[in-house]
Amino acid sequence: MARPRKAAPNLPPHIDHTLLPVGIYWDPTGRGRWYVRPPHEEGYGYRKKTVAGPTARMSDLHAIMEARQGEAQRGTVAVVIDRHAESLAFAQLKPSTQAGYKDYAGAIKAYPLKNGTTLGEATVDRLTPGFIRRLIDVIAQGRPGQKPGDPAIPGYPTKANHWLRYLRRVFGWAREHDHVTTNPATGIKQVKEKGDHRMPDVDVFRRVQAYAKECSARGPRAKGAVPAYLWAAMELAYQARLRGIEVLTLTDAHVDGEMLRTNRRKGSRDNLVRKGAQTEEAIAMLRARRAAIWEKNGGGDSDPGRGPLSLRQPGRGAVDRGRLADCLGAHDAQCGEGRRSEPGRAVRAAQPETPRCDGYQGRQESGQWAQDGRDDARL
């Protein structure tokens, strides 16, 4: 028969040591803590594992020991997450979403708590909204190292919000299926995330641009070749912070001496960008490419009989006099044939402010082009 337990000098006064569950022990050092002795991972001896602090109630200690006994773990964060991963709701998600949730699940179950346990071992019904709030704030703000000399853990606001949304979803599903009775993540507000800086560093951009320029010289049929205009389009987009559609709709009219005038979308205001040597080189390259394409098809920029064309839908129609080859277009519009060539992005002719034509004007809704000799040809 086991000897009766003796009360420790600093045992919490609300704990009756004669009613403690089997297998849980009190450590009187410091403020005190409750621990268990699971077998050591290396196969010999035991190790102490903290499961609760000095403020734990008798009911908490009994629940902890019940949760550590096989099927009695029902209702813990780890078990609820595993049940959700086996559910129909999880199976109906996209594969990419499932992969993301699996990453969250592994990190959440292994997240260490101050009492020496992990978040996966915590019982969902014993968690409070305040606990979830503090958890999300710690992840968003970061925290110092757990031991002296340990590096500080940086904050990740985006990660905190991802965890919050995932926990809210899992706990809500578990409540609907009677795995738990509460959802402590309900009503918790997300933290403010940092603005996403979408532009790469200059040195990184220059290396990528140099590689694109190298690949553009390989020829149209060579392995790894890219369109010759790609590096120039990259330069305009990077220097002027342009969207793709804003690069496509630049015209000669937007080049004003040493400045480049933007044509913003989505309500953004236009602005002037001072051109540097790289920008001048990109503009000159696009103009030279346009002139070469026009010259190849029987005319040039200075040909008075061939005005620039307003291109509505590349590759779907033609006019009886000349055409504008798409320097950055999805197709090359072949005059009279509608024949397609290599894919790319289009820098098309500017639309006339007042629809006019000299002897011919196609209908816009039919995909034809309207000719206006006064239009400024786009870069």
C-alpha cells in the first residue's frame, strides 16, 4: 500500500492534498507548480513536465489528468484540430488551403505556453477570449527570449491574423459537431497588418532585368528566350511605379522633355517622373523597335501616307493602308490576314480624343480599327 501524501509547506490553501489525482505532483520551489512524470523520450528514466501553475483548481488538476489518458483527451486543441482535418468541411477546401491549414495546425499544437505545456494540450472549453486575445497579441508583437541569452522572437501580424481565423473556423466547426461547447475565438478582433511593400530592392531588380535583357538576345526560337521589349517594359514599370495596364497605354504624348507623365488607374492621380539614363534607354529601344516593325511592313514613322492606327482588338481586323505592329502585344496584327505570331504584351496606338478618320473608319464593336493621322503612336 502506498504511503499517504504529506502536504507541502507552500501548497495552495484551496487544494486538499488527500484528494489529488494520481500521477500529479507539487513542486514547492519558487512560487510552486504542478507537474507530471512522463517517460523520457530516450527510453530510460522520467522527466518532469509542468502542467499547471499554483492557481490551478482541484477540478483543473483532475481534468488535466483525465486529458492525459487516451480517449479522455477529447476536447483538447490538438484533438479538435485533428478531427477537423478528417471532416467533410476540410475535404471540400482547395488543396492549397488545406496545405496552409496543415502548417497552421502543426505550429499551433506545438506552441509553448508559460506553464511548460503546449497549446495543443490545452482544453478548448477552458480557454477564454482573453487567452486568445493575449496569444494573438504576443504573436503579432513578438516577445523576448524565454531564457537569458536567447534571441528575441520577432512579431508577425499577418501570421497572428491567420492563426486567429483558423482557430475561429476550427472551434466553430467543433462546436457544431459537439466536440466542444464554446468557441473562445469568437469576437476577437484582428491586429493591424503592415503595408505590403511590393517593389523589390534596386539591386535585386537590376539583376533580374539584366537576366531578362540577356535572354531577349537569344533569338525568338532559342531555349529560355523572352521578348526583346521585356526589359524595357520592366524599366518603365519600376521607375514610374506603374501597373501593367498603365505601361501598356503609355504614348509619345506622355514623354515631356526630361519628365514622363503617368496615366494612373483606379482613381490615382497622374504624376511626373524624372527620367534617368535607364528610362531614356528603354524609351529609345521601344521607339526603335516600333520604327523597325513599321519599316519592315512597307513604311516608317515619317511616312505621310501612313498614320498611326487606333488598335481596338489586336489581330482581329485590318485596314487598307498600313498597320501598327504590337511591340508589346498578345499578337502581331497582320494586314489583311489576321495572322498571329509570338505572344507578348501590347503597346498600342493612342485613342483619338475625337473619333475621326480620313476616308475609313471601322466600327469599334466589330473589332476593327479607326484611322486618325493625328494620333500619337504609343511606345
